[in-house]
Amino acid sequence: MKFLILLLALSSAYGYQLPQTARQLQRQAEADQRLNEIAGLHKQIDARIKVLRKKGRYHLVETLPWQDIQDPQILQWKKTIAAKYQDAIYATLEAYDIAPNQNGIPTGSLNMQTGPFKNNAVAWRPVYAAIGIRNITLPDGSTYTWPDADPTKAKKFIGEARIIKDGVTTADGTTVIAGFRQNAFLLSELLLHEYTHLELFSEAEWNDWETRRDREGEVLDRVAKAFKTLPRGNSQKEVREWQQLDNTLKEKRSLFDRSKPPLYEELWRRIFKRAEPFDSAYSDSVPTSVEGFSIPKDQLARIRRKAGDLEHGIAADYNHRRLAEQEQRRREEQARVERDDFQFAIYWIFNECRGTPSLPIQGNFARLLANRPDARKTLRRLASFKYVKAENAALSNCVDLLIRSLPDYPNADRVVIDRNWARRVQREELERRTYHPPAKQTPSATPLMKPSPRIPFPSQPRSPTPQPSPAPSQPAPEPERPYMKPCINGRCLNLD
């Protein structure tokens, strides 16, 4: 039965895979960037420690790790490292698909089969913590005394977390990551290791009489087999990262083998099926994946609550960023479509002027005329790169005619731009040029005299109507005188 469970677990490799999609590659790059920034901060911390050593302000600076130095500048850097490391954790979870997640935040739950959380469905919450002897700093900048109950257990936990395990996982789904990794690939191994611990907590076959050392060995085997199924790249970066991973796995296996208990103790445990109770001996503590160490319940509750707050904050920030990215993608897509529409439109106009048949383009023109007030101006600019007017005046005039005849923005009349429209525009232009209206009459060379203005006479008093005068009486003819003879110039006629 245990063998079948192991096969099922290894067949899915816990969902782990190398980044493949563009989104996963982007998240991998983001995790590498955060870890590189943390490495730069570590260098600044080392330089600051040298300065403190020269000044002699802290006599313990030579023996204390950087997490325990109470210098204000180092404390600020420690908070920055915690925040950046948490971002790297979420990015790595999504890049390598270590567990079911949404945008790097683990989703779903596992039904626990061990300890005080048996039959409880818990969600995985990995959180980074800068662990010191005096306190623990979480990614949100909060600092708590850690742990404040038993200094001996604190020392054991600090050693295990920093040197051997680099992190611990509890049966309530909380994983505290303390070890630093140089790149996202190595960080993915650490997260996969801790998530496998949580998976073993949910498998009944591994929660009857097995010790935490047994579970640690099983986790190492599963993680090693999961990486053996992955292809190895040939690039310089991939070869270097795989070499670092091989060294890490060998070191963990070596430390595990050196911690093997005596043979008689192992035989006694297996014969009588005696194992340490996973329920903590302390009522106020919760057992972890580190053998012999438990975390105080109040501290664990604070860490888990802070991890939940971080997830909610990341989710809210992601939703805001997702909407902004969607709007950015929409604008980029609109710009790309408009560029294509302009190219198709100018190509179609040239083909129409050359008489070359082309594909229908009504949809492209409809979008341009409805969305771009400067459609004609842009088409003219594109046309200027396609021809030189001195080389082909007819083609340039035709192109300019079609561009000039396009409807005004926003094409309220819904004019359809197609071949019939282009032919109608060209035909109307031809008719306009071939139609000759009657010429106007040419004026004569001699200018015509304008008539003089008529000046009215002053009004005269109206005279009475004249009465007709009586016709004069004719005088009676003179009686002929016989004694007088007609004479002319002294010569008288003889009338006898």
C-alpha cells in the first residue's frame, strides 16, 4: 500500500515542473531579480559590519549573525530582505508550479492525518522569516520575540533552520523559510522539500509509527526522484544552476546520513513500533518537521495570521495589477489592430487605383473611420512613403482622391467603403472634369454709356383748360377789277 502511494506521489511529481509558459518564465525572472537584490543587500550588510567592527560599537559583531545585529541600518535592510524574499517565494511557486496556486498564492487544502490537526483540512502558507536569537522579523516588517519560552530549544531551532533545514513545516500548514537561495531554481527545491513534508502529514501511511527522521528521508528521496525526471538544459546558466542543485542535494543527504541513530535503537523502535509521539509534550507548542523541536502556539498563530494577511494583500494587489495589465493589453491590441487596419487600407487604396483586385476591407475602414479622427491624415502620411508624385501623377492623384473622399469622423452615415464606393468616386470625379458649362458672353470693347439720370421738373401750377377760340372769318374775296391789268415787273399782259 505504501509503495502504491509512493508511485502516485512520484507520478505527479507534486505538480513540480520547469517554467514553460510565458507567464511562468516571467515569474521566474521576477524571482531571480528579487534574489539578486537580496544578494546586493547582503553585500551592503557585510560592508556595514566591517564599519561597525572598526568603530567598536558592538563587541559581539564578530560572532553574531547579521540577523541579530541591532544596528538601525541593518534592521531596515533586514525588513527589506524579508519583503523581497516573500515576493520571490510567491513568484517561484507560480513559476515552477510546486503546489496548486493562483498567482503564486497556494490554493486548496490537505486533510491532515497527524498530531493535533488530525482530520483537519489545512492550507499551505509558506512565509519567510529572518530568524534571530532575540526575535523574528516577518515580511510585513513586524518583529516578535522568538521564541521566548525555552532558550535551549531556540538555539536548537536556530541551528537547524540556518544550517540543515533552511526551514520548518508544521502540521497546520505553516512553513517558515529562513535559508537564503541564490536563484529561483534553488529556492524551488527548498519550497518543494517543505511542501513534501506537508504532503506526508496528510498521508495516513506515514503517520502511524514513523519518526520525523523517517519522514525526512522520504522527503529527500521524493525530491531527488522528482528532479531526476526533469531535462537538463545546455546553457551556461542552466548548467551552473543544476550543479548548485546537485551539491545542495548531496549536502542534505550527507547531513541526514550522519544523523543516523544507533542500530539497536532503530531495531528496538521497529520491532515494538515505538516512535516519538508527534503530539508535542508541551501543551502550548506545535510540533514541526524538525525532529525534537516544537513552535509555541501563540508564535505560530502570529506567523500564520501574518502569512494570511500577506496573501490577502498580494491578492488585492494582483487584482489591481491584473486590471491594469488587462487595460494595457487592450490598448496594445487596439494599437496593433489600428496599425494593421491602416496598412490594409493603404494597400487596398493603391490596388483600387491600379485596377488590381484585392480582398474586401469594409471592416478595417469601419473601425478606422469610427475610432480615428485623423484617419485621412495618417493615410496621406502612409501614402507619401508609397509613391513619388513626380513618377506617377495619375496614381498619386487617384490615391489622393480616394483618401480625400473618405467620410468624416465618425462616419455617422455608415458609408461602406468597398470597390463600388471607389468606382463611384472615380466616376463622379471624371464626370466633373469632362462636363463643360456654357461660356459667359464676352463684353464689347467700347463701354456702353449709361443713361443720364432723369431729373424731374419742378411741379407747375395747373392752368385752366384753354377754351377753343372761334375760327377767324374769311374775308370776302375782292371783286375783280376790270380796269386793272396784270403786270409783272412793269410789263402788263394783254388779256384781250
